[in-house]
Amino acid sequence: MFNLDGKTIIITGASSGIGAATAIALASHHTNLVLAARRTDKLEQVAGECKAGGAREVVALRCDVSQRADVENIVQAAVRKFGRLDVMIANAGYGFLAKIHETTEQQFDDIMATNVKGTWYAMQTAAEVMLKQPPLGGRKKDARGHIIAVSSGAGKRGMPLYGLYSMTKAAQLSLAQAMRVELMGEGIYVSTVHPLTTATEFFEVASSKSRLKSRGLGHAQDVSVVARKMVRLIQRPHPELWPVFGSNLLLTLGCLFPTLADRSMARTVLRRKR
């Protein structure tokens, strides 16, 4: 099991939701945390909770992940402060509701810049640092670092009204799958996380960016549950984390039986419009 005590972890999108909950959960393991987000007021609140919760040190930095310079800045700040980077959690992202044929080019460009390019910037910049730093055990195959992209169940099945969001989540999964193999044997793990509906402000934010409103699919999983499972993912790295038991199997079956999946989506997602 990977010992988290004193390890340096960056979390983007750390001002709320899964990012904030994961930061607070990691604080109890006495980690060094670099928290990044655009909303600095909320970010400072999370940083305060992490300090109170046992983190060794916490650095809170404003970061717009759609800007490469901002992402490079948080990575450089982590290395300057703590000497290395052990875990990068690329969590920042958002969604909105719109039919594919009604989506504007600006909406397309904006969500791609944050969800896809932002994740790519984080993965790329972290890998460059991790490849240069010594393995924790002294051997090349020992741990140099762990890169985690927070995708979604939508990364394996396009959701009606969330078509562009689903596209970006699929892109994150593809990037991580490719990088995992590319870095095999280098001591750098690459994982993806695939939540379903989680009790965060995601749907509130999505509705604010849309003409439609939605409350998601099924029962909302508590964000603390996702956070605990993400901590275990870091302690015991593996390729994919599906916080809702059985969700990966259901989505795989949807790929095998697309007509049934389409009908199911029509009954669940579309009727949940408000």
C-alpha cells in the first residue's frame, strides 16, 4: 500500500464537489496539498478545512486549467515548495445541457478547453516532472508518481442533452488509457475515475449554463464516498475507479445492446428534465 504521509498532491477543481471532498479526505493522511481552482474564496475555505483536518501543509492557488501557464504554475509551485510531485488529480471540469444540433461553437470550444485541454495540460505537465524525479524506492520501476483524471460514467456512454460533456469525458478516458501504456515501466501510474450522479453542485452549475435543468440519473451518491474511494485508489493504484458498484458492467452491456441503452436513456434522462 502506498504510504500517503508527507506526499505531495495537486488537485485541480478543488474548491467544491469531488475535488474539495478528496482534499479533505487526503488531509487526514498528513499529505502536502496544492489546491487549485478559479474561485479563490471557496478554495481558501477548503484549504482551511484541510489544515484543520491534519494536512502537513496546504497551498491554495488560483488556476484556470484552460490556460497552460496556470497549470504549469501550480506544478512548479508544488515542486519549489515540496521538492517533488507524487500525485496529480485532474478534476476540474463542468457540463451543460443542450441538444447536439443546438450547441453553439462557443460552448463547444469552452468545454473542450476546460475539460479536455485542461486535463491534458495537467497530465502532460505532471508527467514531465515525475519522469525526472527519483523513484521512491530507488529502482526505475518503483513509484515516481500517479496521475488521475476524473472522468465520468458518461465517458463510456453518450448521454442525451449532455452530448458535449460526454464527449469530453470520453476524451479524458482515451488520454489516460494511452498514457498508462506509454508510461508502463516508468513507475508512473495513470488512472481514471468514473462517478455517476454525485451530490455536488455539478447539476446546479450545469443548469445555470443551460436553458434546461436536470437533477441527474438515479440516487445521488454522497461525495464523501467518492472521496474515500479515491484515497484508496491512490493507496492501491489500478486503472479505473467506478464509485458506484456495477456501473461499469451496466455501461458495458449498453455498448453491447445499444438499442436497449437508447430506450433506457430516453426513459430516464429525458423525463428528468425540469
